[in-house]
Amino acid sequence: MEVNFFGLIAVSRAAMPLLRASRGRLVTVGSVRGLVGQPFNEGYSASKFAVEGFMEGLAPVAAQVGVRVTMVEPAAVLDTGFVANEPGPTPAEMLESSGPYTPAFEAYRAFVRSGVLQGAAQMSADIAEVIVHTLTRDDPPMRVFTSEYGRAYAARKLADADGTAVQEMTRGWVSAR
């Protein structure tokens, strides 16, 4: 929360006077995990949900003073070191202490290793290209997905008013097969 959310607020507040003066753009990197919570990554998802709410709430206000707000929404990014740099227990340590959640955690790890996401993950350079393209667009939308996979993934959530479809999808990630 400190980096992903509170840091974003601090930087946004500091930038807004300059952005107002230049009629600039505030572009931030969100995540499809800010639209669909990921089992066993609840803290990360929560921080990205907070970013979604902040940016959606800020966008119409900022527009009144000439600042456009856009969120760039990647799905999985391979070359960031995200998992390696994550503080806390390792997956093996988590498994060892997961108690009654062991079957769900093992199923989730099997889902991740299954290759079901092959072809969905991108490299950071791909995301950077989307950011540059977004900054040079005349009229960028509030939300820009970096891949068709991400767009389809998010569309599932955005079309699921009561949460049933998303819960069915994520339950499948943690169920023994």
C-alpha cells in the first residue's frame, strides 16, 4: 500500500500543479489485478484496487482543470522481478505454514505453473510502448489495456455486476483438479 497506493497519491499531488499549468496528462500503471482479485496475492490486488478507485475518482475532477488521467493496465509482466523482490515468505515457506489452506494453495500454484497464462504475459518493453503511445494520443481513454488478454480478463469483471462469474473463475484457480 505504501508504494503502490500512498506513493502514487503523493506523486500525483506533487505533479498536479505542473500538469494544470501545462494541461498535461497523468498516466499511471495499474493492473488487471486491480479489477480482479488474485488469490494468494490479496495485498497486491488490494493496493491496485485502491489505485483504480483513486484514479477513477480523480479523472473527472482533473478534467475540469485540463488534465487527462489514464491508467495503463497490464496483465502479467515477465521481466520485472516482482516475485523475486516481494518481501515476506517464499512460496515454499507459505506452503509449509498454510495449514487448512494447503490444498487451495497447492491448486493455485499448479494453476500458475500449468502454462495456462502462456502467451498472456508481456515484457516490460511492451508495456513501455503502450505508455508512450498513450502519452502521444490526442484523446486517450481513462483505461488502456496493454494486451487483448488483459482487456478480455477485465471485461469479464466489468460485465459481472454481482461478482458471480469472477468468483467462479477464481475458485477454479484454487480447486484441486
